[in-house]
Amino acid sequence: MTSAGASRPLRADARRNRARVLAAAEEVFAAKGTGASTDEVARAAGVGIGTVFRHFPTKEALLAAVLVDHLRRLAEQADALADARDAGAALFGFFTHVVEQAGGKNAYTGALAEAGVDVGGTTAEFGARMRSALERLLARAQRDGAVRPDVGVAELLALMVGVSRAGEHAGREVQARAAAIVLDGLRPRAADI
Amino acid sequence: MTSAGASRPLRADARRNRARVLAAAEEVFAAKGTGASTDEVARAAGVGIGTVFRHFPTKEALLAAVLVDHLRRLAEQADALADARDAGAALFGFFTHVVEQAGGKNAYTGALAEAGVDVGGTTAEFGARMRSALERLLARAQRDGAVRPDVGVAELLALMVGVSRAGEHAGREVQARAAAIVLDGLRPRAADI
Amino acid sequence: MTSAGASRPLRADARRNRARVLAAAEEVFAAKGTGASTDEVARAAGVGIGTVFRHFPTKEALLAAVLVDHLRRLAEQADALADARDAGAALFGFFTHVVEQAGGKNAYTGALAEAGVDVGGTTAEFGARMRSALERLLARAQRDGAVRPDVGVAELLALMVGVSRAGEHAGREVQARAAAIVLDGLRPRAADI
Amino acid sequence: MTSAGASRPLRADARRNRARVLAAAEEVFAAKGTGASTDEVARAAGVGIGTVFRHFPTKEALLAAVLVDHLRRLAEQADALADARDAGAALFGFFTHVVEQAGGKNAYTGALAEAGVDVGGTTAEFGARMRSALERLLARAQRDGAVRPDVGVAELLALMVGVSRAGEHAGREVQARAAAIVLDGLRPRAADI
DNA sequence: TATGAATGAGGATTCATTCAT
DNA sequence: AATGAATGAATCCTCATTCAT
């Protein structure tokens, strides 16, 4: 009850532990699905369970944190592309990149899925950030005639989620071919020009 | 040559109960995910747990049965379309239909996902049946110039799974628009003609 | 509610089934221990579980019946020996025979164990019969100087049980040597003569 | 080279609880047989079931631990006697002692039985220790002419198990008389001298 | 009478969460 | 703040027993 604020700065070692747990959780959940036990995460992080629960008071909170972390990274990447010279190429590149790295990992596609929808909490924050970065990119790509004009961010995200998820079962090449088809679908039809 | 079953015709009441359990399982798993408890399925079916386990000796077996049941239905529908006059329309119609009825229900997309991959057991049987029906439809649609020639069943299924899954979070309209984009991506490009 | 008596004569096929169940039970319990399920007994007997429970209203009852059956056989064998020329040899032979055929089978040693004690019910009946046959044999062997005079049936039975049980873990030869030692212990000491 | 344990010294309270669980298990299993439920053991120990399973990850493991604990005690007692002045008296005393304290308690005779056989795991360790202590005692007793020369440890153990087990049904006095007969059987015959 | 399906209490085990050290 | 032991509700599954066919 020292300061009062929402989230004291956190001692250096505590911050380090939080990061370790988060990283371990990402790895474990990606590898074994969200059903993996908290214990396993603790072991992977090299800390006691108590520590996991101190930082993330609930398993759900831990899962959310993993998603947020992922969204944050995606948002940053999208942000970095927002002003790219060739918006169309950037958008398609981002799509491909996301889908590839998701590579069927539950934890990642989960994060993506949340971005397309309005979940409460911090998740929303980064989801929104990514959405808006994507929105700008999409608008520019459409203005440039690289993407058909009747597509919205929502569909775009849904398709990213979809192709990512498809990869959970299909192999890498099938996923790549599916992605190619979707990207083609996003291009303007000849008739539209 | 039915992989395992066939033991005996099953008494009338037993068959009725088996069906009730299966229906309940489909509903429960679709609504709450495959994590729902067997107890809940039993309650939903209005039978004792013992009955559930008598018919499906393992939770996994129950889940598999749900999938098989779905695949069976899908396979039947695909079969029915195999000789349709307009193969392209039939294929697109099937795609839309599947994606719509999946409507984000775990159990359904799960079934679909299995079809694209070679899981062992009875699941494979119906998955294969559906794949081959789809294969015929696809080949004809390609011959008719309704679908681009470089698409395979694997991608087709992957996209069906993907769009279905995308619907788990996105709303109905977003899903529909995503589906439209994918279908467009499947059509031959102007240049190809 | 036809006759009234304690146990109607039982239809021919019913009697046959009872015997089949009993035989199966003996085999199954001997092989897998008394923990084996009633279902397994039914399957081994080639009848439905309902039939098992019709003849033996309880698993305990079934176990008891197995014991009784075994005791009955032992009693008959003991009876047959009661008038043997050489009582000592007969007694020792019986001991060896019992111990050998028990061969570590739970079901059999169980039966034996019950014989030495006053359990209620039918078990007692055959236990008593065997005890008395053994008693006569023992008395004669003692009169002949083949067995030390201070031994009672109770100890004799206890030792039969004990050596039989020892066989559950030890191998056959060890059991045989143990039996030899016990038999030696039963003989009169040199000094006693 | 302790087979599995040794991981870490175990916190003081944890060690206390482990001991409590073990003691409770010994009591419960001795009283009601190994079929008694783990729940019952937990209740008897005054801890939650979770605690039982934390210390003994399996019911089988718990049973094994009970056996090991007993074997350890027996091994210690046998060790203590190994150098006794009068080896014969010590051996007979040990036999009697073991048989008496087993007193028909399942758990105890179980432990004994395991000693005579080579079960894997830690059980073997203490079983072996006891066997070798007994071996030395036996050899000396035989050299002193207190025990017939053609007896091996295996038989000795088998007889200890046997007489202990016999006590499960027979009363205390009958068991004592049976033990006396066995001990007599172990002595050298007059003719052997 | 025989059958085998239905029942549900009971048992082993897991795991998120709390709390003493 | 970190640890890891303790907790017990929840879950899957088995099996003796009952009952409709």
C-alpha cells in the first residue's frame, strides 16, 4: 500500500521474472496447447508456481498476457509498415508473414483471432492498435489499386486468422497455396479496372 | 469393411440412446468446446454417465464419433452434388453452405479439419469419402473453367476450414464477405482465359 | 412362487448355466485375482451378466460359491483318504497335493483359508466336512506314530494355508522345499519315541 | 545410488506430512486391505487427497512405499541381530517376532512376501538388505548346528510369509503352534547329527 | 429364464489456486 | 518477493447391481 497507483514500477528482478514466465508460457502453450498446466509453465520458466500466480493471478490472465504480447508485436510490425512505399506489397507481405509464423501454433492464432473482435481488457488495446495500423495500410493499398475497394479490415483479419488456423492441420505448402488464393481474391478483378 | 463397428445390430433402445448421446455431445461440444465434461453430455442426453461410456468407451472416442458423424453428413452432401449440372455453382454452393453451417461451432470445424488430414480410424473413412466427392466436383469445375486449374482439394479443404474457423470470432457478415473473397480467389483470373 | 421350498430343483438348462458360471468364475478369479469383474466372468462363461446375477445375487455370493465348490472337492478327497491303509502317508500326501495344486492361485488358497475358520453360511458346511475328515486322518496318523501327538487340525490347516500362500510369490521349488520342512516339523522328534 | 528419491531434502512440514500419510496408509491398508481408497488414507492422515498424491504419485506408489517402509524396519532388525552371540536363537527369535507382529495384517505380510521375490524399484533394495542379513544369520546358525544344513533363505522367507499369512484367518494361538512346528522342522534331525 | 443395456456411486488422478515458510 | 506444499473441486472411468426387452 505504498504509492497507490495501478501498477507500481515493479522491482528489477520481479520484472525479469515476469518476462521469463511470459516467454515460457508462450513457448509451452504454443507447443502443447492452452491445456498445458500452469505447473509446466513454471517449470519451463525456472520459477515456482507461486511466482507465476503472483504475476498473473489467473490462468486466464496468463493466457491473455500471452495474447497481448503477441498482438503488441504484430501491432509494432504493422505500424512499421504503415508508411511503406508500396502499400500493396507491404500488406501482402504482412499477411504472408503473419500466416507463416503462426504456423499452426494455437497461441499465435488465438492472439490474432482476438484482434478481430472486441474483447475487453488490455487485449483490446493492442488489437485496436494493430487494426488501425492495418486500416491505414489497407486504405492506401486500395487507393493504389492493389486491393479491391470493397474489402474491410474485418474481413482481412478474419482471413488472416482463417488461413493461420487452416495451417494447424494442413501442411506448410498447402497453407502457402491457400494463402496465395486468398491474396488473389483480394486483388481487384480485371473487370473492376 | 467398416473399420471397427458392425459387432451386432444393437437393440432398439440402445440404438436410440446412442443417437441421443451423440446428438447431445454434438450440441454440448459445439456450444462449450471439446473441454466440456462427459457428465454434462450425459445430463444433456438425459442418460447416466455409464450409458455414455458404454457406447463410447472413452471421451476421445466420443469426440471422434461426433466428428465422424459430421463428416458422414458432409460426405453425403458432397456426394449428392457430385453429378450436378453446373459443377462450379455446386462447388461454390457447397463451400458456402459448409462455412455457413459451421458458423463458428467448434465441433463442426473440428470435423472439417480432420477431413483435410489423415487421422486414423473411422474418421479417415468418411474424410476420404468426402475428399473424393469433392475431388470429382473440383475436377469438373476446373474443366468447365469455373475454377482456376492450379487448385487442389487440399487447399480447397484448408480454405473451408479456415473460413469456418474465422467465423468463430468474426460475425456472420464478416465471414460471408471473407468467403466471397476466397471464392473470388478460386475463380480463374482474366489473364488465364 | 411355485413350490415354496428353499431351492426349487432348478430347470435343467438353468443348472447347466449355474455350473458354467461357477467354472468360469473359478478360472477367472484364479487367474486374475478376486478383483476381476463380474462382466469378465460372464464373458468367460458365455452368458449375459444378468444370468450371473440371477444365480449368484452378489459378487460376494459368487466368490463364496467358488470357495464352497473348492472346499467340497477337497472334502471329497480328504474323505476318500480317511480309511487309507497308511494314514501318515495319506496325510502327508494330501498336504502335498493341496499345496501343489493351490499353486499360488488366490481363489484356491482363499477357499482353504476359510476352511480353518468358522465363517457363516454354506462355506462352513464343507469346511467342517473337510475338517472332520482330516481330523480322523490326523488321529490315525498320530496313533501310528507318523505325526507328533501335540498337533491339532487347526494348526494343520493353518500350515496348509500358509504354505499354499507362500507359493503365491515364491517359485514352485521353493514352495516344495518349504513344504518338506513343514512336514518334517510334523513328524515326531527322535526324543519323543 | 538410492533408486529414485534423493531429489532434495524436502521441507520440514512436507516431511512431516509424508510421514503422516505413510503411517495412515499403513494403518488403513493393514486394517481394510489394499483395496481401501486413497481418500480414506487422506482422511486418516488428516490431509487433503492432493497431498497424498503429491507425495505418492500413484496408489501403487503408495502401496510400494508402505512395503518399503516395512522392509526397511525388518531389515534393520535383522541387521541388528546379524552378530548376535547365539545365531540359532536369534534366527528363531526373529522368525517368531516377525510372524507375531504381522498378526494377519495384510500390509505387513505383503511387505514380507515382496522380500522373497525380486520386485523392481526401491522395494528390492530393502528386500535385498533383509535377505542378506538373514543369509548371514542363517549361515552362522547352520554352522552352529542349530538349523539343518539343507535350508536356504528362500525357503526361510517363504515360511515366514506363509505362517504370517496363515495368521490372517487362524487365531493367535493356532498361529503360534504352527510357527513352533515350522521351527521344529528347521532344526536338524537327530539322524543328521 | 436369459439377455445386455442403464444406472450411478465410488475411485484414481489432475490442476488451478491459496498460504505458510 | 519467491517458493513449493497443501487443498479440494472436477474429471474420466469402472463395476456391481437393477430392469426393460
